[in-house]
Amino acid sequence: MKLKGKVAIITGSQRGIGYGIAEEMAKEGANIIISDLDLSGCKKASEQLAKKYKVESLAVKCDISKKEEVENLIRQTLKRFKRIDILVNNAGVVRFGPLLQKTEQDWDFTLDINLKGTFLCTQAAAKQMAKQKQGKIISIASIAGFVGFDNISDYCASKGGIINLTRELALELSPLGINVNAIAPGVIDTPMTRSMLKDKKQRAGLLAQTPLGRVGQPKDIGRAAVYLASSDSDFVTGHTLVVDGGWLCR
């Protein structure tokens, strides 16, 4: 029970990678705040975790691109649990389309959620963690933050931004007792990737790039997040842990 009694906020966690992270942390004894845009989905996920793992869980609707909603997320968490030990910046979006057809609205939508949302959540949670003189912040980046992928220029830019923001925040927040790290997933089976994975040709192409020869599962990212949230990683900060089945080895 590496996280027994800890309080963990995971954004974008009613399904996919976010839920996988929440579940792995609940297995390790953490109390979980499920946060997403769909409150009914959040409540369902929250109830499932609380019942299955005998932890406390709270559901909070939050659009992380809006400061007032992020502040409400923090306020509701503190009202219930009085502290914040772990923040996982997982919520993210992707819109496919070539650069020459991208609109300003496409760019703003992606960057507002993926990068600005990470900033807003981190800033709000870090204020409380600084009072506690301890905390673990984990942001979900992507291998698309290291290499280019066709037709997702805004997504690549946002994830590259998260990786370097992680380094900078580690410098700023280390004196306050806060560790800041990131995880860069490869191809993970989630609602965001399912349409590609159902296409036999696309799936074969993705697997050909993955030396371990399989598609990742949300629990693969969840286990990495548990490591970065636990005392096992107390001397790790500013690092992006790549969990991609070997994709970046090529």
C-alpha cells in the first residue's frame, strides 16, 4: 500500500488513461478525486473505485482550461480531505488535421486544455502543497512531445511544452518540497486511440513501431504514476518517464 491515506487529484479521469491511473492509485490505498467534464461519469467512476478498493473518493466536474473551475476543484478537495498529496495532470485532447487546414480555434482549444490546463492545475495545487511542505505533481505528456506526428501539430506542441514545463517547475518547486515529473505514453488503448486501433492497417503500423509488440494499457501508465507519486521516487524530479513499449528506441 504505497499510497495509503494519500489524497490524489487526477484530471480527465472518468475513463481511459486517467481512470487507469486512478485505479492503480486506489489499489495502493490513495483517496481519489475523479475530475472530468461529465459529472455523471465522474460519479460512476468514483463510486466504482470507492466500492472496489475501500477508499474514499470524490467526483468533481472541472474544465481545466477555466481558472474558476480549477479553483473549485481544489476547494472541494480541501473541504473533503483537508490536504492534497498528489496531482496528476492527465486531461487532454487531440484534433487531427494538416497544418494548412488548422484554424486558430483548433490551436487555442488544444493548447488551452493540454498546456494552459496543466499550468492552472499545477499552480492551484502547488499553493496547498507548499503549505504542507510536500507534494507530488505528475503531468501526462506523450512521445509526441519528443518526435513529430503527422497532422497533430498543436498536440505535439502542447506535449513538448509539458515536458519542458516539468523541468522548469521542478527547479521552482523543489525548495518547497514538491516533486514535479511527467510521463510520456506511447500508443495506449483508450477512447482517444480506439478508432486507429480498430483499423487493421493502422494498428499494424503502430505495432511495427513498438518493439515490445503490443498496445499499452491504461494500467501501464497507472503503475508508472504510482511510482512517481510514492516515496520510491523521492529523489526524482524534473524527469519525463517514457512508457512507450520501446517506440523512441527506434
